[in-house]
Amino acid sequence: VRRLPVLAAALLVAALLVAGCGIQPSGVTEVGDAPPTGVAAGVTLYLVDDEHHLVPDQRETGQLGTTVEALALLLAVSDQPELHTEIRDTSVTRVFVQIVPGLITLRVPLTRSDMTATGVDQIVCTAIASVVQAGASRATKVNIQFTEAPAADQQSLRTCPVIK
Amino acid sequence: VTRRLRPRTGLRLRLLAAFLLVTVLAVAGTAWSSARSATASLVAAAQQQLTDAVTVQVEALAPNVRYPPDQDALDRLRAAVGPGALVTYRNLRSADGAGAGLVTDAVRAAVRTRGRVAVQRVAAGGNPWLLIGTPLMITPPAGAPRPSGIEVYAVRDLSAVQMQIQKVVWSGVRTAGLAVLVAVLVSVVAASSVLRPLSGLRDHARRLAAGDLEARAEPRGADELAYLAVTFNQMAASLQASITTMQRMETDAKRFAADVAHELRTPLSTLTAVVEVLSLAAGDMEADVRESVQLAVTEVQRLVRLIEDLMEVSRFDAGTAELRLEDVDTSRAVQDCLHARGWADLVDFTASGSATSRLDRRRLDVIVANLVGNAVRHGRPPVGVHVEVTPESVRVEVTDDGPGVPERVLPHVFERFYKNDPARTRTPGSGLGLSIALANARLHGGDITAANRPGGGASFVLRLPQGREGS
């Protein structure tokens, strides 16, 4: 007779145990992660105005696309009223791009002498803008390798002066 | 025979139950809390992994999605997220079958208004599901991200996690069961170690109760139970000592009474002879001297009767009284008794049945003489004696028409020297008559009962059973 309450308690506890351990429905909880990004109406290229300032110029391509595509557009761009490029025209617009988190490595089909210092910034800013819009950090650095250039330039890590 | 209590099971069950209860509670509590934390971390890990997978998939495809998107762009995005997905942009919507229907308004509201990744667990079709909702952002090169208006929802099945949790829980339950089993074994051993000395003590107490004053327990160890056994032994020893003392005192008192009676017999017979001589010479004496002599004679006769009664009682006490059974015509024996004492005229004698009985004739005479003598002395005539003999028993009823026996006295009438009225000590009887009558009846295996008749007067009924030899 005395065993009954013990048994009942044991069964109750066991039932609670099994019942309390399934996956229960929950309310809505927000997750700390940043939401995904990467859509855009077009590519942002960096050109130079008459006062030698870098200016973003969005091309309505309909999508953000890749860094390779953005740089190809930049190398192929022609001067416009009030905006110009300080990179010499070239028929080869294909840039080798390697991206790891925090670092973009570029191999451009030009020599260092094919562009001004602002022209180098044009390339750096366009590359950084394309990865930042796709969700990368604004602190990403760029390593540009020219077809021929002083050794010091080959190793330097550059940042864009207008993207901070 | 006293009712035997249910042996041991009560205490053993209680000990076992207490042990079991404590173990079950402890094990269940531990298992429950660990299973809960395991569940929580499993679910959290699964949620994190599924959510990360969705955002990574979306982010990988986003640069190739046209913006503002058309239906085709939404379909491609939805396909990239996998089965059970819903992608919306303003009025456009790309849904994939069953899972998309589970997306709740609560999640959509959280994604739309807060612009954050939101998750919710729901149950559907008996399975747990995880709803993941996220807005797709536009991040300008310079400036804060803003919602693009594209929202991606994914529905993921959590059944696999559920099964993993159940495995954890069942292994916990199995472990708990084993622990309880071990606890039962341990508690059985522990209970036995407590109950074995107890049952030994109970056996000794039972022997003591049955009259074996030599019963002693053997204390083992140095715990409370051993102390109990020692105390029990002390109790038994002091009980034995006091009972022995009482028995010795009682024996001494009885022997003293017997010795006194015996020692008084010789001088008393001399005294009787002297008194008889005196009474013969009384005729020549002065009147007042003669009266004194008569008084002396009466008192000496009473003293002789008292001594004889005392000796009779001593024989009963010493256990030396013997039954001498013979075939007796009961009604004739009673009549003889009445005639011998000169009561034939005072008594209404009736009898029914006249078979002979196996009785001790002398003792029957003593009983009847005492009962009738008592009625003649204390009651009023007519005294009635009715004898009824059946093959099973002899019944002799003695009645009188006196005031009866007071209710207060009735339970004590058979006690030795019991006096109804303490002031009236000088009655002709010795005060032992009814007690001797009862002792004789009991020797036959019979009994005497005293009662008052409804119409007044006392009634003493003697019953002697037949068909048994001695007692």
C-alpha cells in the first residue's frame, strides 16, 4: 500500500522529464547576426572631378556583380563632362582578383606609370566599394601588383581615402 | 493467544519507500536538469547553424540578383535558399510548396519592422520546425545599410535534433533506472541490518510475555539497537527479580497461615476438652457464671471451626487438595447434608432428575453446607434448595427470601474474610465459607455464581460438569 505514492511520484517525475525535454514552440527571437546584404541597383565606380577629388559614380547595371566586372568597367570608362579618369586607356581590361577576408589582391594589366596616384586610388576605391556592398568590412585593404613597378609599390597595402 | 502483529513488513516497506523516494527524486532532478540544459544547447546550436547557413546562401547570391528584382530574380534567390523557402519583395512573392505556408505573421512583422534576422520554433504535423526570416540589405559604399525590401524566409525541420534529444533523455532514464535498482538493493541490505536485531528482540520479548523469565537478548555492536537490547535485558532481570520476590513472599505467607493453624490444633483440642468438662459442671453453677461458661463454649467451638477452615484453605493454596471421585446420588447426598446439620425443617428441598453423578461426596457436602449455612444466617426463610441432575452437569440452586446481597458487595462475596458491614464483625461464620465452597467447585472444574433474584432475596447457583475425571 505504501509503495503506491512512491510509484506515482516516480512516474510523475519521469513524465515531466520526458515531456519537458522535447523541442517546445517558442516566440519570435531576434538573432544577433547582421542580416545578409549585397543587392544593389548598379556598380559604383570612382572617377575624378576637375578639382582632383574622387567621386563615386553609379552605373545602372541592374546588379552589383563582381569585383572583376567593376574593375573592367573602370578601365574601360571614357571621360565625361566634369568627371574624368586618370588611368591610361587600355585594350586589356581583365584584372586578376583574389579576395580573402580583409585583403584584396589585384594584378592589373598596366604599369605603375600608366596612371597617376589618384588613378591608383580610383582602382583601390572601386575594388573596396564592390566588396563592402557585398557585405565585407570597410577596413579591407588592397594590394595592387603592376606589370612592372618599383619593389616598394609591389608590397604596399592601400586603403581608399573616401571610404572609411 | 494475543493477536500477532504483521511481522516486520511494515517497517521494512517504510524504510524501502523512503530510500526509494529520496533516490528517485535525486536521480530524476539531476537527470531532468542535465537533460534540459543538453536540450537547450542542442537546440541553440542547431538554430545557429541553420540560420548561418541561410544568411551565407543569401549573401553569396545577392550580388548577382537584379535590383529592383523581378519574379525571376526572386525565384533564383528562393531556389538558392533550398526547399521550404519564401522570398518576397513588395507585391512579388516566390514560395516553394508546403513549408512556406508555416511562416507566421509574427516572424514577418519582426523582419519587416525591426530589420533583423528573426527565428521562431513552431510545431506542425507533429514535428518541430524552425522558421528563419531575414531582410536582404543594401549597403552603400559610404553610409549605413538599409533594407532593400527583399525578405527571405526559410523553414527548417528540427526532427533530427528532436531525435538526438530523445536519445539523450532515454539514456538518462536508463541510467536513472539503474541507479534506482542499486538503491533498492542497498536499502534492502540496510533495512535487514536494522530489522534483524529487532526481530530477535521481538522473539525474546515474546518468550518473556509467555512466562519465560530467563529470556535475554544478545546485544551486538554499539548502536542504538544494541543499547535497546541491553535495556531490554535490564527490564527482564528486574522483572524476574521482583516476580521471584513476590512468589517467595506469597509462599511464606501461605506457609505461615498453615503453620499457625497446625500449631493451634493441639492446644485447641485440650481447650475443647476442658470446656466440655466445664459445660458438664455448669448445672451446679450460679446463673451469671453459667452464662460465662456457655459463652466460652460457643467461642471455642467457633475457634475450632475457623482453624479447620484455615487448614482447608491452606490445602487449596498448597495445591495438595485432591478429588476423590465416586458415584453419588446427588439429591440424596444433598438431603443427607441438610439432615446432618438439622436444617431439614428450615429448607424447601426440590429435585429433578436422579441419575448418579461422578463427584467427590465430601466436597459436595462442604459446598452445600456452606451455601445453605450462608442463606440461613444472612437470608430469611424460606430457604429453597433445588437440585437438577442431567447427564452433562449437576446444578444446585440455593435461594432465600432475605434482603439479597448489595450490588456493591456482589463481586466480593467469594473473597476471604470479606465483611459486608465492617462494624458487624461478630457473625457466627468464619468468613471463609463461600471462598472454600468456590475452591471446591473449581476443583471439580465447575463454578458458583451469586446473584439477586428479581423478586428479592439472593440466589447462589453451583454448576459441576460431568463426564470428566479430575482436574
